Amino acid sequence: MKQEEVPQDKGNLSNKNMKELVYATDEKGNYTTALSTGWEPKTIALTNSIDEISERIAIAKEQVKNNEVSPICYFMEVSRMDIGVLASYVGMWQWRVKRHFKPKVFAGLSDTILKKYAESFNISIEELKNFKTK
Amino acid sequence: METNFTHHQSAHCENGVASNLLKHNGLNISEPMVFGIGSGLFFVYLPFLKVNYAPAISYRPMPGQIFNKLANRLGLKIKRQKFSSEANAIKALDENLKNNIPSGLQVGVYNLTYFPDEYRFHFNAHNLVVYGKTETDYLISDPVMENVTTLTHDELNKVRFAKGAFAPRGQMYYPIQIPQNVDLKGAIVKGIKNTCRDMLAPMPIIGVRGIRFVAKQIRKWPVKNGTKKANHYLAQMVRMQEEIGTGGGGFRFIYAAFLEEASVILENSELKILSQEMTAIGDLWRDFAVEASRIYKNRSTKEDAYNTIADELLAIADKEEVFFKKLKQAIR
């Protein structure tokens, strides 16, 4: 990549006024560094992932509303986690976390366990318990 | 408390931390040098491991390996500590800062508040340097950022004890011994040999053969998983490839910069030519990213589009195979 080809597209970085450093060649063909504000293919890839997550969150919300899953599942998606990551945060086996996805099991969970989840999601126990799908 | 640490921005976090820490300790070594000697260029495809609901593709070795290999090859000593208790981790870091030792940390990205929200994922192999502490904050030199930044005590604690794959467990590292004279030439040769060995490994999921394997799989994705999932897989692949701290094209350019520097130190003009070839391969990786992004942007349903980029990937693999064979010969 030549120095003048370093992409300066608008994207997620430029919104925060961040620039990343890249290596590129100068007019003599020697390597130097340059700053880039972003690159469209990257922005598209990232947007794609964010959309994917938004979709997952929406589905989870719908499922909580229909009493198919517990709010734990919803907050897991909001926190961009999967079951493996969540299980690791709360220090439980994955099958146990999966069990807590059932609304019936969730209703009977003790505050000690709920606290572990709430802390992992950065919310209060009340928010987790009284989650309302508007 | 503040140590007199100088921040330099870098393209990749682990190289950057290693380079910055060593510069602070009086060993002037550039980011490409760290990357080359530490054999940072790598490729592995792990179809059975899912990251963000897509098969894992890594363009880098395991976290920590670049710095470890660099240290081995240059005869440096690095101290690495992991902690089971958060209190001990804080104590050890504060002790270091008191003794004027800026310390490298492995951290999770999700709670790094200074990152744009879109970049915050549960990715645990990020690296940064802590170089000071105030009443409320830690002073942070994150090598992918232009300038130094801060995290509150609580925030730093959280990123040090992020959970999930590659959980950092408070990992802290810093050089404790740097020899007067380092054998740069020998280290460069060792680093290059290692990279050639990795990229030409006779294993189907590693190096050039790994790239071919992925190309083969890409053809199957839309048929086997449907367009939606295939598009998601592809987007994930490009993200792993071109985002901050990882790299397909970006890594090739750093490696080319390393070869250029190495050609001067080893007085080997062939390496300079190979550096230019590597640059050309890096450009191909970028073309691949552009083509791939077109597919998932237009939600293209043509199976043919997948075949086209698979061909492009195969062409890259062929070029890299020839390249690394030549590189192996060049340093004999």
C-alpha cells in the first residue's frame, strides 16, 4: 500500500476522532507509517456484526415477552456475550446457565445467584428481576 | 505516581507494548522488528471453535507469544505474573509503579471505555501499558491509540479480570533484564525461519494450507448454511483480518517493513526485493477484503460471488507459498 492510498473513509473511528496507524510505502518505495481514519470494507463488516447483535437482542426481547426465556438471555445478548462467556463470568457450568434461561427456573433463583448475573451485566438485581418488555 | 514513559502509537497492540516497554528500558527496537523477530505473522483456521457465532480464523499466534519469542531470541528476561486474587493483582501493579516500572497488561476489550462502542467485544487478548496512577485513575498507554488515556481504578480492574476465552487473569509483564549487546542478526534469522516454518507447515489448518482450507470452505458456506449465515461468516472473517490489533493486509505491510529493515541489518539485498513482494501480497489481501465486503453489503445471493472470492484467496495462498519458500532460501 502506498502512502497516498491509505484509506481516509468516515467510520466508527472517525466519529470518536480516533485514527489508527498503518504501514505504507513512500514515493521512494521505503516503508513509513501513516494515520488512517477508517476504511469502508471494515466499517461495513463491523456494521454487519452490530446489526446481527441488534437482531439477536430483538429476538430475545420478543422471547422474554412471550415468556419463552428469562431476562438473563436478553441481558446476555445486550452485553454481547454468548453462553460460554456468560458462564465464565458467573463461574457456573454452561448447562446451569442454560437452565436459568427457563422462566420458571429463573423465578425461583436466589438473590445470591441473581447478584452474580447482575454484576456480570453491570446492572442491579432489581433491573434483572423486574425487567419489563415494553 | 507517574513514570517517565514515552507513548508511541503502533499498528498492533502486542508489538506496540513490547516495543514501547523495551524502548523505555533503553533498547531501541521498532514495531516491525518486534513483529518479525517474534514471528507475529501466522494463520490458523479453527472451524470447530466459534467466535461471535462464526468459525474462528486467527491471523496471529497465541497472545503473549510474540513478546516471549522476541525475548528468547534477544536474550532478554521478562517477568510474567498471573493472579488468582484481584487484590494481589492491584497490589503488584501499584508496587511496580512505585518502583518506577511501567508494566504491560493483558486485558479484555469489552470494558475499555475509551474505545468506540462498536469496537467493544469480548476479546481478551488486548495489550496496554500502565505507566502511572492518580487518586482516581490509572494512566494508560494503549499502543493502538494516538495519545495516552486513563481508566478509573474500577475500570482497569474489570478489564484485567475479564472472563471468557484467553481470560487475562490480571496478567502483568515487564522486562527485568536486558543485556548490553543483543545479537540482532541471529535473532532476525531465527524469527524469519520460524515464520517460514509456520506458514509452510504440513498441517491442513495452519499457514498457507490453512488459507486454502478456508477458500474451500467459503465455496460451501452459502450452500451449507444459507446466504445469511455465510454473509455473517464472511463479515467476521474480514473483521478478524483488518480490525485494530489483528491483521491480514495490515500484518503483511508490517512484515514487509520488517524485511526492509532486516535487509539493511543483514546486508542482504534480496530481502529488500522480498519486502516489495510482501507489499504486493498485502495489497491482494486488501482487495480480498473489498470484494468480500461487497458481497455482504449487497446481501448478494449469487453463489458465484463466493466462488470468485474463494479463487482470490487461493491465488493469495499460492503467492504466499512461493514467497515463503523464497524467503527461506534468502536467509540460508
